[in-house]
Amino acid sequence: MDTGDVLASLGIEGATAAAHALSLPAEAYGNDAQLEVMWAMKAYNHAEVYYNLISSVDPKFLKLTKSDEQIYTKFREAFPDLSIQVLDAELLKSVDAKEKWRPFCNQFEGVVEDFNYGTLLRLDCQKDYTEENTIFATRIQFYAIEIARNREGYNDFVHNANSKTKTTEARQERIISGLLDVEIFLHKAHQWEKHV
């Protein structure tokens, strides 16, 4: 079901309640299945918007937050050797990894809005968001890794692949349009010849 359909089915009161519920931190809730679905929808929408963004804009020029420079610098200080092209989920989710990530993440409390909210993160930056290629991470982990991928050129693959597709589609449209123009011209020329 489309996100818009889901929201429409909630009605105004339900959508307002959902928006309020989604604005609260995860710690305020137990494991209510309906709330988990709403959080998942919000995380998916965020992922979809981000993927469309890196597909259409050169990632090197993207600014994800007003603190990108600080996030990137602190990230590479804390994780200088972390391979970000293809992430190992254990380096984000294991007990040892969480201990290392916690101080990094917490330094952005009050600096980055919703720094500890859940979001989806691609493991392999050359692939789209799929069940196999996605893990749940905090917003600041997402920002740190994606800012680094953008600055270090790892997200160029997605942008270039989608740019080539768009260029090919645009070229095909111009060719088709040109052929139609030639057809129209030939038809008009043929009509003109009949009158001469």
C-alpha cells in the first residue's frame, strides 16, 4: 500500500496522532506493532528521498546538515579505517561496536536534530535500499557514513548510473521527437508538392 494511501486511510485525526507519535523518541514506546509500522514508513520515506537525491544531484555538492564538516571530521577521527563502500553490519551492531559508536553519537545531542532516531542505511553504497542491503541505524550514523560516502566519492556510482539512464532516456526522447519532426516535415513537404 502506498504511503499516501495509508495516511489518507487514517483520516485527519489519525494522521495528526501519527505525526505526534512519530515526533516522540523511540524510548517513549514499547513494542506496539502499529507504531513500529509508522516508524518503518517514516524511515523508508527518508531513505527513498535520500536515494532520489543522490541519484539526481552530484553527491559531492550535497549538504545534509548544517554540521556536515563537524560530523565528517569527528567521524573520520573516531573511525579512520572504517570501510564505508560496503559496510559490515557487525561494525555497527555488535556489542563492541555499539560501545565505540555511543560516544561518537552522543556528542551530537543538541547539535543534530533527531540524532538518535532510527533510519535506514545501505550496506553497499552502490546498491539501492533492499531488505538484504539495508540495516537500521541511528540518524547520526546515517549522516556520518553518507556524508563520508558523498565526500569520498563512493556515492558517485549511484549518481552516475542514474545520470546515464536519464541521459539515455533524454536522448531517446530527442530522437523520437526528431523523427516525429522529420515525419511532419516530410508529410508537409509531400502536401506542398501536391499543390505546386
